[in-house]
Amino acid sequence: DLYQHERSAVFARTWQAVGRAAQVERPGEYFAGCACQRPYVVLRDQTGALRAWANVCRHHAAEVVQGCGRLTELVCPY
């Protein structure tokens, strides 16, 4: 019960550190993970901006990427 309370009252309402900017130095680099049972992906876009999203597609809720690497676009596995 305490974990569920902390998850909704603390973690869901504040920014959480999940990695380092050095992990995504170049455009297209990404890393994925899971925090509080919510999958995320962090990437450096083509303009050099740092971005983070839920790592699920909207139509199947499938995990879009795994691990880390470099890509040119996020594509649903379906």
C-alpha cells in the first residue's frame, strides 16, 4: 500500500532521473527503461533536443524500442 501511495503521490507528480545526457550525446541515440512500472524512452532528436516519452505505441500499447542504440525514427513493431 505504501509503494502504491508513493508511486502516485511522489513519483508520478515529479521529475525522475532515469539516465545521463551523455548516454544520448548524438542525434538519434536513445535508451529505454522502466520506472514505477511505466516504460519510457529518452532520445536526442535530429535537432539536438533531448526528448522523453512513454515507450508504448498508441494503438497496441506495444513497447516501441528496447535497450539503447541509435535510430532515425521511432516505429511501432506492429
